[in-house]
Amino acid sequence: MGTLQTYPGWLFVLSTTHSLVFLGFPSPGLVPGPSTQLSTRWIKLKATSTAHFFNFLLNSTDYRILLKDEDHDRMYVGSKDYILSLDLHDINREPLIIHWPASQQRIDECVLSGKNNNGECGNFIRLIQPWNRTHLYVCGTGAYNPICTFVNRGRKAQDYIFYLEPEKLESGKGKCSYDPKVDSVSALINEELYAGVYIDFMGTDAAIFRTMGKQTAMRTDQYNSRWLNDPAFVHTQLIPDSAERNDDKLYFFFREKSADAPQSPAVYSRIGRICLNDDGGHCCLVNKWSTFLKARLICSVPGPDGIETHFDELQDVFIQQTQDVKNPIIYAVFAASGSVFKGSAVCVYSMADIRMVFNGPFAHKEGPNYQWMPYAGKMPYPRPGTCPGGTFTPSMKSTKDYPDEVINFMRSHPLMYHAVYPVHRQPLVVRSNVHYKFTTVAVDQVDAADGRYEVLFLGTDRGTVQKVIVLPKDDLETEELMLEEVEVFKVTTPGPYTHCTQQLYVASATGVTHLALHRCDVYGEACADCCLARDPYCAWDGKACSRYSASSKRRSRRQDVRHGNPIRQCRGYNSNANKNTVEAVQYGVEGSTAFLECQPRSPQATIKWLLQKDNSDRRKEVGGHRARGCLEGKTLQPTACCLGQGARLA
Ligand SMILES: *[C@@H]1O[C@H](CO)[C@@H](O)[C@H](O)[C@H]1NC(C)=O
Ligand SMILES: *[C@@H]1O[C@H](CO)[C@@H](O)[C@H](O)[C@H]1NC(C)=O
């Protein structure tokens, strides 16, 4: 704790005291988040042994983790002109690499069309899906001419097989975007590829597409801004509705431009869905979805004036599976980047709430100058959006059997009237007035001594990952704790990342890395430090702060995630713990300047500076409890306080 400097004269005692960091609710609205209240320790990952950067030098950029294959213990990464197969346990152990550039002729054509401003005339791999036991299906932007093919990855990882099947090359139109700056999402289900994608060179025709497979090719209604209006696709996920497979629906998460008048926000976040067995209409909507519906996703906080402040720009979605495949928990990260308000938030949604909105009224408008109203007319049968052959429509085997009025209704009423609100009607995590935004989220469930915790890993656009837990406090209130913020990449944005067996994988423009979810040793050696860190992955084992495992003997492990109380936990282990403080002593000389430094081991610690004069037992606190050694005593110059991590005494 801090450096001990010996100067005669003044004696300073630094104490690290347990305190609550951030009371996020009930109105977290416009208070600054933890990272402005206390500056978090940034760990330079390269200096630790818990992070591993993929360090094969490829002339590539824009890495994306596209598929995790836990059966083969591999993950598949796409980047510009390369497909990588990496070992999940050690991403540098025998990586398998495919070089797949666009043809020189195609690159020349792309450059001639004026599209190479930032090197976009490459083959940016954007889709890797499992096809069968031996093959993957892969697509790239192909220098503004998307292409797809199969990759043979062998039957098992030990085969070390990884090669392209060039004779199977086919068009990637409707599967992968032309423009590498435009994200697409996809799911390969029953040998059919569903994709949310821009399907033209100019990037004006966005669609949810179905290709390959035996069923008819399908898409959303073209250039119908009621369906999709300049969307940015974020995620897609199959979520069954019941045990009846005919009810299976594919959900799409995206944001899009508001189709309404100028007074409404520019962007809305959406959840949309289609039935997998949709065959389109027979009168109209031929080869177009006849079950496509969408609803608004709300993530907002009440502002000081009572007006809701909305986070409208969906950034990423993480689906946490539960015992019940029909009811996963949906974590979504949003940003708000208006001129008045900037911030990020995490909201959590339940499938019960989502289904309630899709079972509720449809949004209806009499004409361009009317308000949106709940549709109150006669509802056609079967209810629009119902899957054929499902629980409610056993006799209609195809959407082609649906009456014309159902199909017509669908065409003009794709939007639900009610919006989906988050669980508890408030965000789980809020950051406002900070100079970064959340871009990605992954969630891990951790069993600690006092219960199960959900740990959020939030990637930011400044290249860091924040590790956050949210604890219940009272009935409705929660307390958010930022356990650490790790700088993963120097300047770049972590791309989609994912975790499996205690590892977090992060991809960015410049590379791929994996890091341990727990890095307990960084919290220090003292029991109190470990306890104050309140990291559910870590406990003090009598000698060190180490990985907690629920199965190990409990009595010998000291951990208190909920309260972080070292008095109770560390009795007998640490002479200072019974005062709930950890002390370090620094000395300064009156009238001279000394740099005093105290770096808290965990963001949960606050520093108190106590001033004790020579020949005196009395200690006087100087500076507020939030200050990092801010010296404001009468005999000290106030101008000389709070310099960076330390304090200066003049
Ligand atoms: C790397 O790729 C760029 C364009 O893709 C090319 O211009 C450059 O020559 C390549 N550098 C090396 C060292 O191969
Ligand atoms: C998997 O699919 C590929 C491409 O269609 C095919 O060549 C291969 O034989 C299939 N493998 C198996 C095991 O079915």
C-alpha cells in the first residue's frame, strides 16, 4: 500500500476504508457513474500473465470472433483476408490459418468503383457457421462482392484439418454485406441461412433474408420503411416458444431510423421476429415473410425534470441461457449520443415481457398525419404473426394457407403498439456523462460463498473491459460494483467477445486476446484487500487472494461479496482488519514538498488521509473521503493537492 517515505516532521497515515462505491438506484439517471467518482485502476494486460494476445503476425485487421466450437475446443475468427481456427485454451498453440483474399481482378474492379478509401477492397470474413460434422460455412465481403464457401475442419480437433473448398465457391448476396463497415447477423438452422444484411452494392436495400435450404427463399418487404428503415443489425437468436417445433421463432435485435415525424428520436432499438417455417403469402407477400413483427426495446432513466432519458442505440446483446430454453435472459447494451445527453446503459429483458408485447395490440396509424394507436378493428384469424402448424394453428400447415386478410394485415402492421420494458423498468447499469460508451457485453454466472452472482463484462469504445457485478441491496434497490477495468487494446474497440470456461475472449481491429475472468492476485496479499475487492471469483485462502471454487472447503476460505466486511472475514488474519482499515504510513516535512502515493488495491477501497503532527497522538482527517489524498489542512496549501494518484504537500 503506497510507498513508505521517511521524512522527519509530519506523519501521514493513509487508510483504505471500506465504503460503498455507487448507489445506482432508484434514480441513477444523471449521476456520474463510478468511473468518474473514482478512477479505477487500469491494468496493463501485457504486464500480467493472465492475458494472452494472439501473436502471429498477419497482414490483417478487423478481427471478429464469429464462432465458438466447444466440441472441438476451438474458436473461429474472421479478419480481413483470413480465417483463423484457434485453440480455446491457448490461442497461440498451433493456430490453423486460411488465407482467403479476393481475386486481384475483383480488387481492381472494387478500387475502380471508388470503394477503397480505407482498404475496404479486401475480403472481410463476416460469417462462419457450423454446417455439418466436418464443414463450416463461411462468407466474406469479397471486395464489395460477397462470396461464400465451405471450410473443412475435420471430424475432430486432433485432425488439424482446416482448408477451403474453393470449388464450392458461391455468391454471398443476401448472406453477408458488401460494405465491411456495415455489420450483418446470421444463423444457419436446418441447412438454411437466415441473415440480417444489406443485399446491394449501394447499401440501400436492407433485408432479413432466408437462402440455401429446401424452403423458398424469403425476405422482408423491399423498400418498405415500416418494416425496416435503415437498420443496423446487432444480433439474432433462435428462441423456441413451446415444445412444438413449428412454433420456433428467430429473433432479430437491431436499431433503425424512426419512420415518424421529426419530433421523435432519430433512432429506435428493436426486437423483431419471424417464424422459421414461414413460406410467405400466396396472394401478396409472395416470397416475403408473412410473420415478421417488431417491437421497440426501451432502456431509459428518469431525468431530474421527470422526463425519461432514453438510451436508444442498441449496441450489443448477450443471451444468457437458463434451464428453460424457452426463457433465456436477454442482456442488451445501449448508448445515447445526443447533443444534450451522452451515456450508456445495460438493460435486461425477460421473454415473458417480450411475448406479452407480441401478443398485445398492433400499432396502427390512419394516415401520415395521425398518431400511432393500438389497432382496434376486427382481428383476422389466425392472429397475425402466428406460426403455421403450431399450437394455435394445427390445421394450417403453411402460411400460404392463411387468408388474404391476415397477409394484408401483416404487410401494413409489422409494429407492436407497446414497447418492451426492461426487468424492474430500469437499467441494471448506467453510465452518464462519461467519455466512452459500452459496445459489447458478456455475462458469466459465478457461484460465490454467499450466493450466485452475475458478472458483466462490458467492452468500451476506448479499448477497455469493465468487470461489473450488481448486488441486491433492499427490495428494489441494487448496488453496482465495478470490480476492475482492464485495458485490453490500446486504442481500439473490442469487438464481439465471448466467454467459456473461465476465459474471456476479446477481438478488435488489431487482434484477438483471451484473459482469465479472475485475476485474484492483483488485489494484493492481505486478507482485507481480498475481502474489500468483493470479487465473487476470488477468496482469501489463508495465504493469498486466489480463485474461489464453491466446492472447496468453505471454512478456510474468506469471502464476503455482499458486504465486503473485512472485520468479520479477516479476524485473526490481519492486525489492522479489526479497524476495518488497512493503514500505510507516509512521512512529510513541514514546509517542504513530498509526493505521497496510495494506490488502492481494489476500486471498492477509498483512501482517507489523516494528518498527525510530531509528538502528538491525535489524527485529523484531511480531505473528503472521496479524495485520493487531497490535503486541505490549514498548514497545507490547498493548491497543492490531488495531483494524479498521489498528493503533494507543500
Ligand atoms: C499488407 O496488405 C496491404 C493491403 O492489403 C498491402 O498494401 C501491403 O503491401 C501488405 N503488406 C505486407 C507486408 O504484405
Ligand atoms: C458436409 O458438407 C460438405 C459440403 O456440403 C460435404 O462435402 C461433406 O461431405 C459433408 N460431410 C458430412 C460428414 O456430411
